[in-house]
Amino acid sequence: MVLRLFCFGGLGVTVEDVFLIDPDPERGGRERGVRVELRLLPPQPWRGSVNASQPVVADRAVWRADFLETAAGGPGTGDRMHFHPGMVANEPGRRVFVPELTEDPMGWLEGQLIDAVPLLEAAGVEDPETYRDSADTLREGLAEVVATVSTVLDGVRAGELARTPVHPGPQT
């Protein structure tokens, strides 16, 4: 698994290849694909000189899209693609399936992230309009984000990425 981070002022977008094993035997299955999250990047205190590297904290996840496919369904099926609107306390909540996501995953993603402010409102972010400049910057960089998601999904489908399952909980 590789986590990629795009920073747009106070907003970040993470893109990672994931291999999940559902612990519920009734729903069970292996899912592989790409997870995209919209996260808040809280400002950090300046450290060091004008040339010093500054900390970046990709903290609270407020929205998630999972471009997943089951092993049984096979690459290209998009049979478990869904999203989680309005995440609370970093928890994804229910899965929402919409036909547009499966029919045109990258077009759907672009349509969601073209204006991040409504996604922040849905997540209950306090004063989401304070992120307007960051949302505008995200819109300007959106083509690169979408291209990265597409490339990573192609890598998962080719069997090059998401080859090791994600293990829930702390690792000991």
C-alpha cells in the first residue's frame, strides 16, 4: 500500500491502493481498489528558519470514495464502488452506491471534488466557507488527482498494487 497526498492549502486529498478482507462472513469477500479521502490540513506552528521544512498533518477525513472491486467480480467490474458522505470522527459510516460512480468513476470523482465546500458542509465542518480558497486550489489541481486515481486503479487491476491485505487495528 502506498499513500499519496495532495495538499491544497487547508485541504488534502489522499489516494491509496487498498486490499480489504471483509470480516463479516455474510458480506465477506476480498475487495481491491483505490481509496480517496478528502482531509483537513490544520495549520501547524512555523518551525526553524525560513528554509526549514515545515510539518504537514493530513488529519481529519471528511469524505471518502472507495473504487473497489471484489476478487470474485474481477478487474473492471466496479462491483463495490461506493462513497461515504459526511464522515464523522474519521469513521466512514454507511456505504452509498450510485450508478454514476460505477458507470464513469473518474468523471464522478471529478464532479464530487470540483467544489469541496459542500462535502465539508455534509461532514459538519465548522464554517466550511473558510476553506473556499483551498477548495478553489483543489479544483485547479483536480486533473492531476483524477489522473493519479486512474493510474493507481489501473495498477490494482493489473495486479501490481494492493497485493497485501490491510489489517485492522494496531499492529503488534
